[in-house]
Amino acid sequence: PQEIFLQAELPEEELEALRQLLASRQTGQRQVRFTVPRIGEKAHLIAMCLDNAEHHLHEFMVQKRLRGEMERKSPALESLKQVLHPETLPKRIECFDNSHFQGTDYVSSMVTFVSGKPKKSDYRKFKLKSFEGSDDYAAMREAVNRRYGNSLSKELPMPDLVLIDGGKGQVNVAWKALQELGIEVPVAGLAKRIEEIFVPNERDPYNLPKTSPALKLLQQLRDEAHRFAITYHRKLRSDRTIRTELTSITGVGQKSAEKLLSRFGSVESVAKASIEELSEVTGRKMAESIYRYFRKLDTSQP
């Protein structure tokens, strides 16, 4: 630079040291001029620089303090890092669990914990459909691809650790799916019953003491993912049962059933609706058919 603005006068020896440093980093012989603006636009620029520096210093100190507090308050994360050896402290952990009923209505849930606490805004659920029948490995592969291979990979930050509710087989499937996507994220699995921890490419599982903070955190994640998956699965089954009841009415198809449920919210509300209210969603003839179905009216009556 040709000129450098200073907030205050510096001793001549310090200025000379700065001149020599700058001279060693430029090809020309031009000497840099140091000035201390007192008024005008240049003084205003100095004031802006001071404000910006104070702001960034404040932000840096706040973030440093928060990181320190988080690490002090999260022995579970420190313990987990020691066990699984991820490159960084696993602040963000995403846990997957699959659920199905006799091989039907396969769903997968993903819950997210940040700094050891649930972040429900980042929970996601998937209705799996890339395979037929009962296939836990295919279910896990699809769930991983849906989360990390699609638009969600840009919508949500990458985790520091992926946890699977399952044993060695499902862990390896999840890890291979991530590898195929070119994603390097540590993966672990928590098996049920004896609570063994599996990691890819390691033959023997880890067994942590029941009092371990790391184990308790993994159990909390696993149980929350299981709860979220079961809740979603039950809703799907309930919705299907409700739609089946409506579609059993003569003339009511799948689309009409969905419109009715969207308008009235439940089968009970549909059953209580008048013909006029039903006609707002369906035609008059279908509305009368629905009305008679729920009231078991004799169609021969006037």
C-alpha cells in the first residue's frame, strides 16, 4: 500500500520496523507513508475499523467461552470421542431407526442431537419404497441415501457421527452407502439387549460400563429414534385403516377419501357431517351415499 492509517502515533523505531517489513514484501522502492487522521473521511474509516475489530473480538470471545462451556458440560461427548476416535468432538449426532409391520409400511426415522441435546427441528422421517418385502439392509441403505444423497444433504449440516440402531450388518451397510456417496463420516451402531457398540471394519464390539456417560447418550439417541419411528409408523397404519373404511363406501375412491380427511380431519367428523357439508367436498350423489353409510339409513325411505 502507498499509505497506512494509524489510530495513534507510534514510536519512530516501531515505524521503521514496519517500513522494513513492508519493504521486504514488495518489489518497488516506494516507501509506505504512515498517517494518523484526526478529522474527515480518513478518521471515519479508522473509527469504522475499530468498531469492526471490537465486534469480531467480542464474537470470538463469546464463541470461545461457549465452546469451553459445552466441552466442560458434555463429558458424554468427550467419553464418546475417546471410545470411537472421531476426528472432532461429536457435537452433532444423527441416529437412524427403521420400523415395519410384518414387512409392510417400512419407515425410517432420523433424530438429531446437538451438544448432547435433541434438536427436533432437524428430525426427519422417510417412507421407504425402493424395495419389496422385508429387507432391513435395503431399508438402511435407502434411508442413508435419502438423507445424505439428496437435497437434504444441502439443507442440513453434516453430522460428526452417524449412529445406527442395529448391529454389525446394518452398520456396515450404512458405512458402505456413505462411502459410495463420497462422504467420510464416522459410523457406529448400538445393538439391542446387551448394548454392544459396533463400528465398521472392526470385528469385536465395544462394551461400555452401564454407568458410562457415552453409553447413556447413545441409548438416549437410540430410544428417541425408536420412539420417532414407531410414532410415524403407527400414524401411517392408522391413516391407511381410516382410508380403507372410507373407500369401503360405494363410490368413494382413494382421492375422494383423502379429500374428505383433509377437509374434516377424521372419519368421526366425516360421519357427523351433513349432506350439504359433504357436498362441498364431493358431489351430491356421493355425499348422500356417505351420509347413508354412517347412519345406516334405509334407502327406500323418502
